[in-house]
Amino acid sequence: MELKRLIANQPKPFVIAGPCSAESREQMISTAKEIAQKAAVSVLRAGIWKPRTRPDSFEGIGEEALTWLVEAGKITGLPVTTEVANKDHVEKALSAGVDILWIGARTTVNPFAVQEIADALQGVKIPVMIKNPVNPDLELWIGAFERLEKAGVTDLGAIHRGFSFYNHPKYRNVPNWEIPIAFRERNSQIPMICDPSHITGNRGMVAEVAQKALDLNFDGLMIETHLDPDHALSDPAQQVTPNSLKSLLDSLILRTSNVPLNARDFLIEMRDKIEVIDDRIFELLTARMALSEEVGQFKKENKITVLQQEHWAHLIQNRLSKAQDINLTQIFIRQIMDAIHQESIRHQVKIMNK
């Protein structure tokens, strides 16, 4: 089985679905049958070993549950996938007949663990999907792929499941869409799948994030699905029922990246205008940094520190207060101002060190 070919041969979106955890044989097989009957799903998933934050949380049934997952796959005719976090997991999953493996976010963050998995898969032909690390580190994510590739595992897929953020008001794991977009810029041949269940932590928001992923031309979705989510042993709030999964998938709007001939002239014209504005923005930034260097020279001559915290705080507050008036989000303005400030400091420090 080749993941890229499997995705290419399935109607878009490519969907992986199943319970967060395989809790019993009956639960696993019943859920799989319902999913296969009601929704256009390509791969069946379930957690066997669950890396939990607290030691007394449900950490999965373990090896015994592999047989339930594989049996459910055979009954429904669907390939199956599960998470592996070490050499032992890999060996047991391969022995049980799991079709596709994935490496979870808590494992991706640890190069030693990823290397152990890569070593265990040396010479094995099996698709492997890698979730982004829990922290927003693009290089760490790419490094995990490189370790697998060096071990000869080349049938790879990426899963975007969001990034840890303390007490975020909306998301369980913030999506930081710019990171998977940057990943695709550098690895366009690797399929990208979104896991809206873990991004939202809330079944009521899964459809919203799934739609955003498709609008960004992701290849597929991984959606946690359970017959009785409210009584699930792990992550009950983010799992949907098979009926809800069908409704969710039916509601998604599928768009194409191909531009119709009759729309190309308009897009070319608008992109040309945007390019002119972008050029002006960079010209203004260049002029701003020239002024920053003059300020740096003045501070150097008068023995003034580069960082003026009160001035910076006032400047930020002033810009943020105008966000609504200029139709920009405060988050965007903050990111832009922080980037400009860091570059300005770099120019001033350069003058100080001359």
C-alpha cells in the first residue's frame, strides 16, 4: 500500500476516522461498521497506546487492542492506522498487520524517540504519517521526516494537529496555519492531512477547522469518531458520532486549486497590483530601517540604551487600538510590529557595535 497513491485514488477529501482509543472489541468493530456504512472514509484509525499528560488517565488498552483494530479493518475492508511511540510499539503493530503508522506530536518533539522508530523501520515498506511537534517548530517537524527518510522510509505523510498554547480561549491546540503552509513550500511532494479534532478539542468546531484546511488545499482530514463520544475513555469532547461525521463531510465545500480560463486574466491583474503594493511596503521598510540606524547612532553618541521599553509599550498600544479602524486583527498587527521592532533593534545594535 502506498499512501500517496491511496490519497490520489480516493475522492477528496481523503478521510481517516475512528475512535480516539480502541476501548473494547465490541466498541471498535461496531464503530468501524457504522463509519464504513455512513461516511466516505478511506482509513480506519484508533489509539492503542495513549501518551497522556497525567499518569492516572486512560493510557490505552495496549497490545490486545491491536487485534480489534485489525479485525475491524478486515470486516469493513478499510486499511487501519495507529500511533507508535517507540520500537516496541512498531514491532507489535507490524506483527499485528497494521497498514499505516503515525508518529504523534508528543513523540515528534523528541529526536531520540523518532530516531528509535526510524531504526525500527529500517528496511520496512510501510506508510508513516508524522504529526507536527507539540511546540511550533517547523525545523523539528522536518527533521522527523529526514530521520525516517534516512532509514529508507519514503512513503510519508504529514498531519497538522495544532500546537500547544496555554489556556487559549478558542482552540485546544492553536492551528498556526502558517507552519503547515511553510512545510508544504519545502516538501510539496508530501501529503498534508489536518486533524481538526485535536486542534479544536471541541466537536462543535471540527467542521469549521476542516473547512479551513480544505480551503488551504490540504489533502485530507483525520477526525476522531466514536459511537458514544460522551462516554469515551479519552478525549470525549472532541469526538463525533458516525452520523455526525457523515453530516460534517456532506457539509464541506470542495474547491479546486485549478483556475478556470475565464478567471485567469482577473487573477493576473490583481496579483500584479498586489506585487506593486508589496514592493512599496518593502521600500518603506528599508527607509524605516535607515531611520533606525540614525536613531542608533544618536543613542550611541549619548550612551542611551537600545531598548526603550516605555516607548515601545506606548507604540504597541497605539497601533493595537487602531486595529478595527484599519480592518486588521490585533494578532496580525502585533506580529508585524514585533517583527519590525526586532529588525530595528538589530540595525541599532549593529551601529552600537561599530
